[in-house]
Amino acid sequence: MTLEIFGYKGIKTISIIIELANIGLLTGLLHLYTKSYRQIKIGFTVGLILFAILLLIKSILTIIFIITDTDVFIGRPVYIGGIIEIIALTILLKISNI
């Protein structure tokens, strides 16, 4: 249904806009976390920084895969993004369960 309304290029454009918004939010979080780390210097903020960095990498790679959109990359954004997300969520779980 969505593919019929926006078309393939429209969906790609919307996906890129969403990922750019994610990058903006994650950059803001990363700035706040590093600022907090400079003041407090505890392991929890290091974990938050790593979490934000991994999700930032995931968003950047997603944009790259959307733009390149060749047969070579089919399926890889799902796997690579999923792996990065698992690592990021594991870090968040580890630092939250102190």
C-alpha cells in the first residue's frame, strides 16, 4: 500500500529523511553524553557514549545502503543494522543493570 502511494523513490527519500533525523538526535545525545562524561567520568556515561556511537554508525550505514541500492547490497542493511543494534542494546542493558 505504501509503495503504491509514494513509489519506490518516495519511500527511499522518506527513509533517508528519517535516518537524517536519527543522526541529528543521536549527535545531540552524543554531545550531551560527552559533556556529562567530562564532568562526572563514570563508566555509565562511557556506555551511553558507545551506545549512541553504534546507533549513529547504523544510521549512516543505512543511508549508504539506501543510496547505493545495488543487487550486491540486498539484504545486507538488515543484517548489518541488526548486528549493530544488538551490540548497542547489549551495551545499554549491561550499563543499566549495574
